[in-house]
Amino acid sequence: MDLTKATPRAALDEAAAPAPRDPRGLFARLAAERGLIKPGDPLDQSVVDLCLDVVEACAKIGDGYGDPEAGGNAGEHIRFELGDL
């Protein structure tokens, strides 16, 4: 067994307990990381709308992947995680 490629314990803990869904918070954090807003500032509605348009474009690509009998497709998952504010 190659331990140099082992997953760090923190990563395993994060995978076991996913963070609560907060698309608007994620969008704001990403915008702040890129210098579009200051950390903690709210996003303008036009930026939120842009983010949701990108989410929908990605979800449309994901619609073709998955199995309805196995719980849906990638597009549905993307919309669930990032689409509903």
C-alpha cells in the first residue's frame, strides 16, 4: 500500500459530513477570492443572476449523465446543490 497517496484525515472527515448547502455564500466567497467584492459584502442581484445562469448551463450538460432509476442525473444534482437560493 502506497501511503504517499493516502487521503489526509481532514479530507475524510469533510467528505463524511458535507457542509450545509449555501449557494449564495459560495458565490460570494468565490467573488471575494477574485477581488470582485470585499469578504462579507453581499452580491449584487445581477451577479447572483449570472451565477445562476452558469449553474443552469452546467446542469444542462449534466442532464445527459446519470440514471433516473439510480437517483437522477448530474444536472439534477447540480441544480439541487447550486441552483436553489
